[in-house]
Amino acid sequence: MQSLIAAASFFVLLHLLVSGTRLRNVLVGVVGQGAYMGAFSLASVAGLVWLGMAYGAARHAGWNAAYWDITPATRHVQLGLQVLAMLLIVPGLTTPNPTSVAQEGSLSKANVIQGMLRITRHPFLWGVAIWAAGHLVVNGDRASILLFGSILVLALFGTVSIDAKRKRALGDTWTAFAAQTSNIPFGAILAGRQSLKIGEIGWWRIALALVIYAALLFGHPYIAGVRALP
């Protein structure tokens, strides 16, 4: 469990304190953009592997107490949340987005705000947050709370961190984009600043998300060692 705590702390702090603050600019100034991105990517992969291995070891520890158990109701809630998560993650990853790495230049496009960006400017991170929250609903043991809880915190605070970083770097250009979109999903639509246009998302993105959801659902016993279906 100590290794899992250390891994979760490393992974969260790496993204929020190194990538999400002015420390990033200092490091880029010292080593250059390319070297920084290479080192950060390597550290992220290493942290993710460490997190997964530590979770596997901690989950099978004899004193890994559970605070709540899965029920038929929470299992179905989890399945629904994972559909929503995939519908945000997959289109979010495949849609040009100024909040994504090295895509700030897309802000210069006149029609940049369309599809998923009408719903939220952080579809991928919100999808990850919902994915983690869904797993917390059905996994109440200490190891799972640490793993999925840290990912949930990182995803939610990551949206705020990226907004702050883009505002520092892009100034008024970012402010104009942010004023037309929302961080919280459907916030801009409910406020009347945007309208929901499913067709702009791309039906192939929606279909791909559902295919990946089905693959994860049926492949869950082989991936995680437990059934996802009731």
C-alpha cells in the first residue's frame, strides 16, 4: 500500500505541479521544449506503470479492507457511467482541441468550436473523471480508492490547470475561446452560448466509442481479472 500511495502521489504531482504550473516554463527554458516533452512523457509512462503494478500488489494484500461492496444497482450504474465515459473519451481524443498537447494553433481556425467542444472544452479529461468515478462506485477497497480516486482528482483538477496554463500562454485569444465554451459538460449549452449538434461530433466517433466500450466490457475478465457484466 505504501508503494501505491507513493505512485499515486508521484503521478498526480507530476501533472499538477510540474506540467500545470509555471515550473513547466522554467524547465522548458532550461532544457528546451523537445527535451522537456520527451522527459515528461517518459516520466508519465513510468508513473502509470508504477501505479498499475502497485495497485495490483496492494489489491491482493490481506489488510486491504473494503468500505463498500458492489451491488446489482451499483453495477448497472457503473455500466451506464462507462458508456458516457467512452462517449467523451473517444471523440475527445479524435477531435481537434486547443486544450490538447501541441494543438494550441487550432484556435486560429474560424470553426474551431464545434462537435465535442460545444459540450465541453475538456471532453477527454471529463471522460476519464467519469470512468474513475464509475469504478469507485463498485470498488470500495482501499487500493481502489487510492487508484481511482487519484485519477479522478487528477482529471478534474487537470481541466482547471490546463485552462490556467493556456490563459497564461495565449492571453486574450484563449479568453475569447473560453467565453464561448465551458469546462463543465453542457455548461455552455445550458447557458445559451452553444447549441448541441450531434452530427458535428461525427457518427464514426460515436460508433467507435461504442465499439471500444463493448470490447472493454466483454474483455474485462482478461484485462482486469473480474467480470464487468452482471
